Amino acid sequence: MKKSLAMKDRLQVVIKEYSAILILLALVLAMSILKGDSFLKSTNLVNIIRQQAVIGIIALGIMFPIVSGGTDLSGGSVVALCGVFCSFGGSSGASHPVGVFDCNSYWSLDRSD
């Protein structure tokens, strides 16, 4: 009885410690079963990494103020508004660098405090 309780506690600790990795592995397994050969191809994995790169860069940018003791939750809203500025610039016929300049201008104004 005592051994099974210790084993149960150990299993709970492992599940708590590695739950994110276990969920990720379960999702990869489910998608590879559902999509067959197309999910684990190198082109698809590179595409997934490219799509998540922007979110990773934003997360890194938000991480630094939080690690230094501050709080900055405006990262998502800044990215959304920069997307709006870029779309306005693109729909009006402006070139890509103009949209990037607009985004950087807003980002500078948001960081002025």
C-alpha cells in the first residue's frame, strides 16, 4: 500500500512537471495519425516554425520588462495596430517600407513613457 502511494505521488509530480511536453507530444501524435504522411514532412515543419517565429519574437520582447520587474502587456496590441497601419499603407498603394516606417513610428510613440 505504501509503495503504491509513493508511486502515485511520483507519477503526479512527473505529470505536473512535464505536462506541457506531454500535451505537445499528444498533439503531434494526433496530427500525424489524422494527416498521415503530410504532417511530419520537413516542408510542413519548417512552415510551422516560420509561422510561430513572429509570436516567439513578440514573447521575447514582452519577457524582458517582466524579468526586470516591470509589466508590459502592450505587445499584442502594438502588433495588432502595426498590422492595421501596414494594411492601410498597402491598400492605399504605398510601398512596403512606408508601412514599416508607420509601424515603427507607432511603436516609438507607445514606448515614450
